[in-house]
Amino acid sequence: MKENFLGVDVCNYDYDQLASLLMQDIEHKKKSFIVAINPEKIMKAQEDEALRTLLNRADYQIPDGIGVILASKLKGGQVKSRVTGIDMMLKLCKTAAEQGKRIFLYGGKPGVADAAKTELEKQIPGIQIVGTLHGYEKDEQVIVDTINQHQPEIMFVALGSPAQEYWIVNHMNQVTPFVFQGVGGSYDVISG
Ligand code: UDP
């Protein structure tokens, strides 16, 4: 169920469908990652083959920008409604809370992931955010060990794009989570 925009794949799942696929991935111990696609990324990927390969390597490319919806409409496609990065993150947090899955928040300035954790705990009863780490720790081993110490199953990575997507593909097999999502500046938005 993917549609191609100038060489970049986009899937047309809605929030509920994607959340249930992600929970299945966790059950099957399958590693998967989500990337948010907007017209700016599609344009950048025209001249940057490594970026295009990276975006297409994601398991789920969500149609974050309204421009993607309009482009799909123009070519008679099926991608009909936006799935934004931040709303997908919130949906995944709620589903994880219902199903007892453990979450880790990585990235952002010192204190920001902690502030987002506090806010998410207020908004989503039962959520288990088992750890956080800011995005300016440069020791790879410290990063990997900090994540694994808490045995999370879902991880959000906020290092900006495409740094966060490169981080995910380069580390997904070294850390315990099965589901990864690059979320850019979302912690700042959540913590207000
Ligand atoms: N960031 C980080 N470590 C770095 C560089 C950036 O954690 O080495 C964080 C930064 O604090 C910010 C996020 O990455 O929270 C980038 O957000 P931005 O809104 O620029 O990304 P976008 O949403 O545009 O991808």
C-alpha cells in the first residue's frame, strides 16, 4: 500500500491502521521505523540519492505534509489524509499505554525530553516512559547503554531530519526497541 512521489515512497495507512501494524511488529519482534514525508524532503531527495535510499528504507513513510495529499489527488492516487509526525507519536504513545509497551525518548536539548515525558504522563494515563536522553551526548556507547538499560520497545528520536533517520538505521540493531520514529522538534511542541 505505497504510492511513489518522484522516487519517494509514501504509505496510505491511517493512524489506527499504522498503530496496529506497529504493535504487530513488536509482537513479532520485527524492527521497523517510521519517517515523516513532506514535499521539502521529496525535493531534497531528488539531488541526494543517499537520502532517497534512506527514506525508502523506512518501513512506514507517513504523509506528513498537505502537499503530499494534493500531489496524490492530482495523480488520482489513494493517499487521502495527512498522518502528521506529532499526531502519530501521540497515537503510538496512547496505544503503547493501553498495551503496556515501554517507551524511550531520545534527542532534543537537555531537559526537553524530560519535560515532554512529564507532559505525556499527565495526558496519557498508564504511559510507561522508561527513560530519556538529550541529543547532545556524543559517546555512542553511553547512548546505546542508556537506552538498553531500560529495555524499551518503542523509541522516539528527535535529532532533526535527516540526522535522526540516519541514527535510526545505524543503531536499530544495537538497541532493544522494535519500533522507531524520527520526531524532529516534537518534544518542544509537547512540552509547550
Ligand atoms: N538536536 C539534537 N542534537 C543535535 C542536533 C539537534 O538533539 O546534535 C535536536 C534539537 O535540539 C531539536 C531537534 O534536534 O530539538 C531538531 O528539530 P528541528 O525542528 O530542527 O527538526 P525538524 O523537525 O525540522 O526535522
